[in-house]
Amino acid sequence: MKARSVPVRSPAITPEIMLRAYAAGIFPMAESADDPGLFWVEPELRGVIPLDGFHLSGRLARTVRSDRFEIEVDRDFEAVIAACGEARPDRPDTWINPRIREIFGELFALGHVHTVECRREGRLVGGLYGLSLGGAFFGESMFHRETDASKVALVHLVARLKAGGYRLLDTQFQTGHLAQFGTIEIPREAYRQRLEAALRTEGDWYRWPRGARITGSEALAAL
């Protein structure tokens, strides 16, 4: 995937600069978890999940409806981003370095970063995090420790975004995993137009209150 990238000195990035960057269509990454530096990325083709075109299989819908996992939002950002940054057999390295964790932690404290967390008997077994700006949500990373946990988190994310009036769900890149949910790739200029339109609106992340337990049936109904 071709992308413009510009190296930056990580201490120069503040939460305000990060928000301006996302509003301009660029996002930061690191070469590895051990690399202290960051670079800006602007893909030529951007991955997005159309909120009105989200796909889920009948099997996954049954799993969501079963409420196998307890779903919470914004309970433990540090645990979620740490899990997202763990090495896995299919991904021995990660782009989530200490500076990414630090600055997204600051944005979480400011109310711009959110999590969807799946728990089973109180134990965190899957989830995701991303950045909210206007009517756009920028998905950053997800993880699972039990089968389907990250997929269920994504279903609940999309349901929450639709309930809250969001206009754009940005996945940054297209992957085989995300393709099954209806993710598409759009050219940079088309993405910018969608982003500008989304930023002119205001999504309500807490349209469903923070402490409310949203059942799988409620999430599916919102889709």
C-alpha cells in the first residue's frame, strides 16, 4: 500500500497537533515498538467501513446476540492499548511504541480516544480503541484473546457510532480481516471529502451512556 510518510521527532507531537493531523487526513505510526520515533502517514487508498454497509455473518450475529461477552466502553484504556501492542504469531512486531501509548493516553483523558472492551467473567479478552473527532471515528487497533472477541467489539463499535450519529469509520488500511465487514478502499481525495463532511457534524459517543450495558440484541437492532 503506497502512502506518503514524513518522519517527525516524537516529542514535537502534542494532543492538539494530533487532532489537527487527523482532521487533515494523516496519522502517526512507528517503525516498531522499540523505535522512539514516529512518522506521519497518508495512504493513497484509505480503508473505510461504510456505516450503512456494515456486513456481519449469521454466525457472528448469533454470537453477538448470545451476549457471550460483557461489553463496556472506556473502562481501561491502558489495558486495551497494551493488549493491542502485544506481539502475536501473525504479527511479531507492532507500530504501537511508548510515545503512541503516551499521547493516546493524553487524548483519552481529554475525551477524544475511546475503547470498546469485551470481558468474560471479568477478564479482558478482546477490544479496540480509536480516536473520535466530530462525526468521524478513526479505528486504531484491535485485539482478541478469545475467538470472536475483537469481532464482537467491532459490531458494538459500529452500533454505537450509528446510534451516535457518526458519519465516517476510518480503518486506515484495507486488510483481509476487515474486508469481511464491508471495508472498502477509496482514493485520497474522495476520503478527504468524506472526512470534511464528517467533521462538519458532531457524533455523540455517549448517546448510549458510559455505564450502560448494551446487549447484543440492542447492538444488532442499531445496525
